[in-house]
Amino acid sequence: MRIEDLKRWHWCIVGCLVGAVVASISLATLPREVPGTQTVGPLVFERTLRDKVDPSGGGRRGGLVVDIQNVRIHPPSTIPVPGERAVETEYISYEVLIRDPEHPKQGKWQPRQMILELRTPHDKSLVGNLDGMRMRDYLDKVNAAIAKLDKAKFPKAATVAYKFNWIETPRGAYPAFTLGGLVVVGLVWPTVVQLLVGAGFGRGRTAEEKGFDLARYKAKNTAAAKAKPGVTQDQMDQLDQLEAELEAKLRAGEIGAPADAPQPAPAAAPVIPVLSAGPMEAPKETAEQARQRKGYGADQGDFYPTEVHGKKSS
């Protein structure tokens, strides 16, 4: 079977399977590590929002933050943390635009990720105790706490908008990637294949393949396809002339009953043979027949039908 012989519903099934496989691979490769990403704790994140300073950005007081964008909550994953250990937890990823100290009008974006487990007992968060708190609740409380700060004391403090990265969950990845595979492989790709085949790309079909292709087409009405023989005008004129001549002869009486046909000869009466016979007589036996006649059982010693044998003289 050639690739252009596949029907669209075949490609739809292939697209769904490809989408499911891609979703499985995507979930298996989580969490994704962006080169240059630094992992920080909640206090560093809160200071970035409140003072617009990133302590991990370098310098004694840290890098000056111009903007924070692309804040996303990621579902629970195994995250490596300092101390040669890994924790199964939620985390947030974000990007900070840090101003270059040597060139105040220039800056660069730095990727960051924050997990709540990177804290010590003496750390004081803006939202209080963080034990058992989910990341969504944490961000909502941080935004509420920053909104209540004194603007005169913290003029750069600003809340942050965030999104949940649902594509990294099984309930989001499988439907999304399956639908994407259905659209791309099941709908778009067959159209592209047909356009390429129609444009003449691809190898030609062999005679055997062309014979197999005939089975895909329904049989047409061959009787209707046959060309009907046409009647010319000359033939129609000859037919009209012949009919006129016959009609004229009938009216003139030229065509009447046929002449008296010769009567057939009467059939001869069947001859009945006369049989005459006298008394039945047996046919006379000739000398040759008498000589050849043999007798059986003529001797007392003959227990079986045998020919008559004369006694031999001593």
C-alpha cells in the first residue's frame, strides 16, 4: 500500500496515536531545565517583588530588577535542591529583567525557579507560616500582603500575575497533544500529500498496482456506455420509398393471393403383408453337424459332463 492510498480516517487514527506518544514523552521529561536557571527560596522571591532587587543577581545588594514576567505554577515534580537531595513539590518559574550596573540603560533576562522547601526555620515570610501551603495559595497571599504595604516605604512593590502550567499535567497533556496530532497528521498532512501527488511528485504506479486500483472503483453501467448505432438519412429515405411502393401495389391489386399451388399426391395405402406358415419343423441336421455333435455323460464313470470317449482297445 502506498502512502497516498491511506484514507483520511487512517491518518486521523495515526495522528491520535502520535499525539498520545508525544504527550507521554513530554510528561516523562519533566521538569525541564532551562540553561542558566537559578533555584531560589521564598524570601528571595518576595524581596524581588517588594524591593525590586534580585539577591542572586550579583553585587553586594543584588541586581536591580526592572520587570518580572512569565510567572507560572508547575505541577508537582521531583526537584533537586541544594544539599544533594530531591523533593517532590510544586514550584514556580519566572523571568527577571536585571539592569546591568555598568550600563544602566541595558539589561538582560534571567530565568529563575522558586520552591517553598528552600527556607530555614528562622526565615520570616510576608505570609507567615508556609508549612503545607500550596503554591497557588502562597502567591495569592503574597499579592495580598504586598498590596497592603506602605507605598512611601516600599515604592517599588508590585503584585505579580501568574498562570498554571496545565500542559504539564496528564489531564492537560494527553487531550492537548492528541488533538494537535489529529489536526496536524489527520487533517493537514493528507491534504499536503494529495497536493504533492497531484503535482506529479512521487514514483509512478506499476501495472500490478494499477490493476489493484481498479477494485476501488465501482462498476459502471456498461449497457449505457455502449454507443448506439446511428441511422443515416439515406436509409430512412429508402425505407419510406419501399413502404410507398408496397402500399401502391396493395391498392392496385398486384399483390394478391398466391397462385394455386400444386396439390400434393395422396399418400399410398399401407401394404399389409400376408403371413402364411405351415407346421413348425425342426431343421435337418447336416453330416458335418452330426460329426461335430458330442455326447456328455454317456459312460457310468463320467461323474461330470464330459465328452463321450470310446474304450481304448488293449
